[in-house]
Amino acid sequence: MTSLFNDLHTIMFMTYLTNAALSSLLAWSGRNFRGAWLWVLAQSLLAVGTISDALPPQIPPWIPLVLGNTAYVAACVAYSHSVWVFRFVSRFPRGLYWALPVQLLSFVLVLDQPYLARAQVFSLWMTVGPLFTGGLLLWKVEPGFRLTNSFTALPFLFLGVSSLARVVLLAVSPQTPTESMPLNVVYVTGAILLSTITLFGYFMMTRIQAERVVQELDEEIKVQNRELVEAGRAKDLFFAIVAHDLRGPIGGAARYVRKHLLGKMSGLEPKFVEVGTLAASLEKTNAFLEKLLWWSRSQLQDWSPKKVQLSLKSLLAQSQVNIQPMADLKEITVKVADSPFPEPAGDPESVQMILGNLLSNAVKFSFPGKVVRIEASIIGGGCRITVVDEGVGMDPASVARLFRIEDKLTTSGTSDEQGGGMGLILAQSLAHRNGGRITIESRPGVGTRAHLWLPLS
């Protein structure tokens, strides 16, 4: 039995030495990972420990019992250090290396003790070290690496559990060295079988490293793509806002020239061509802005508002001032309800743009001489701002198409103003980013009620 035990230690020494040599070649060839050389060191220390157990009986017993056992435990610390460097960003707690002199001292203290004490001390250290390493491999593993990490942790967990079982068996059934030999043979045989997995563990670590590199590159590419998309979105939003805000005044100027100048030029007929050219130029510019608006509409993406507590009274007053010239041309009265105003939360500039669009639409599609009303109230825990007009109204099918960017809805105001619905789509987009929405209620020939919903501050 003793001869078999020594032969098994020789086989285990050759196995660990081969593992260390192959891992070294892999590391030198460039197929390595963070902490790879620590992994090779651990395999080499295991080889040192096993060769000390296979030495002939003439060798002083303190060499295998003290130096050999310390090499085993030092291998566990090296494995832990390797896994820590591989998995975590924080620095490895170097204080764990103080366990080595403690372990050495414990082996020295039990050197002259009975076999049972020596075996239990060794098994206790071989329980703590491998279980700690296996735990590091399984601690907070990302979902995509659970299988590979579990397979790599398998030999450490098995060795730790086996050592713990050996401690329990030796404590429950104390035996002489001769009687315990079968248990030791089984223990060493299991270590030989598991030793091959430590080599596969090296391959698994390199695979995890490669997958992580690919994953990190993918994340970098995603971040760069997001930055490019955000830059494009900012540009698209800028074009949409510029085109939308310029189209209204220029279109209004073109209509004004056609209606009020060309029709009232008595005695100024020589200037008719010049004024006609001005009107045509304005109309051409308006058509260009219409195309720019539709291009930006097809490109429009996300934008993040900076929300604050809004002074709704001030925003509505400014919107009324901005729309007043357009309303005056059609003799339309804009009335803001005289009531306490809620205090919603939102981005002031974008909310101002939304209100301007809703009021512009209300005036555009109202009949001359009518009234546009603005109301604000708290409904269902949120703020609702309503713009009511007495205009042409819409049927349900047209209302359903209002917010579909892929569906160009061309409409004409009561004074022949042109509209393509982009302003309302832009307003809805801004409302969503402010945590709100726009809803429309309309009846043909009666008018429209446009509701802007915003969260309360």
C-alpha cells in the first residue's frame, strides 16, 4: 500500500509539472490572461508539493511535512491571487500572504505530533484555500460567463470539499497511519484526476479573457455609436427647429405681400414687377424651408430636456405675444383664462416651443374674427394646458394621422396657410421628452381642442 501511495504521488508530480510546463508555453506564446503567470506559479508549487511527498523514506521527514505542505498551501494563495487579478479591478489584499508564515509555523508545531494532528492541520489549510479560490471565481459572475467560471471553479470546490470531508472523517474515526492509508490513496487519486482540470482551467481563463476583450470592444463601439447618434440627433433637432421657426414668418410675409401689397398698388404699377419678384422669392424660400423641415423630420431623433419648475403664466404670456401679429392679420382674439396656474415641470424653451406650435395651429385653422382660448388645470395629478379654437376641425381619420412621421398630412389654413404637420410631430416629440404628451380632440366645422399634458413640479 505504501508503494502504491508513493507511485500515486509520483504520477501527480508529473501531472502538475506537465500542467505548469504547458501553461508556461501558452503564456510565452501570447495566449494568456491577467494573472496567467501567477496561475503557472501555483501549478509549479503544486508540483513542488507532490515531489516532496514522493521522496524516498531516507529524506528527513520535515522536508515533506513542512516545506512540501507549505508549497501546497502557497499554491492555493497563488491561485487566489491569479483569480483576483483576473476578475477584480481592486488590488489583491497582500495581507493574505501573511498566511504563509502562519501555515509554515503550524506545520512546524505539529511536526512531532501524531499523524492525525498533522493530517488534520494540512486538510484544514487545503479546505480554506481552494474554497476561497472557487468562491472568487463564482462571486458576482456576469450572466454570460457563469458556465465557464463554474467549470474553472470545479476543481477548487471539489478539493476544498474533499479536504473538509477528510477532516471530518479523521476526527470521527481516528486511525493509525497504516489504517488511514486507504483514505489517503483515495484522496491522492482524486487529486490526480482533478489536476488535469487545472490545465483546462488555464484554457478556460484565456477564453474568458478573450470574450471579455470582445465584450469590452463591443461596449466601446456601442458607446461611440451612441455618441455619434446623439450628435446626429442634436443636429437633426436643430435643423427641425430652425426650419420650423423660419417657415412660419417667411410664409406669412409671402402671403402678406401677395394680399396687401400686390392688391393695393394703385399708382405704383412700375413697382409691380419688383414686388412680385419679392413675393416669388419669399415663396421660393418658404418652399425650401418646407423641404428642409421634411428632411429634418425624417432624421429627427432624441434630445434630453433640462427640467425645472415652470412659470406657466409667463410662458403663456410670451406665447401670446409671439402669436399676436399672426392673429391680428385674421382679426382673431387670443384669450388666456384668468385663473390660478398650475406649476408643471419641464424644459422652459421646449415647452415654449410646444405652446407656440399649438397656438400657431389654432390661429391658422380658425376662421377670421373668432376666438382662441387657452386654459390650464390640474387633472389626474398632472397639469393639462388646453388650446381651443373655433376653426375647420378634423375628422377622426385625420386626427389619427397627425403624429405619424411617415405620413405627410398636408393641410391649408383658413387664409390659405400651408402646413405639413411637422410642427405638431416635433411638439409631440418634445412633450414626450418632458414626460408629457399631446392629445387632440376635434370635430369638422366646430373646432379643435389641443391638450398638452405635463407632470406637476
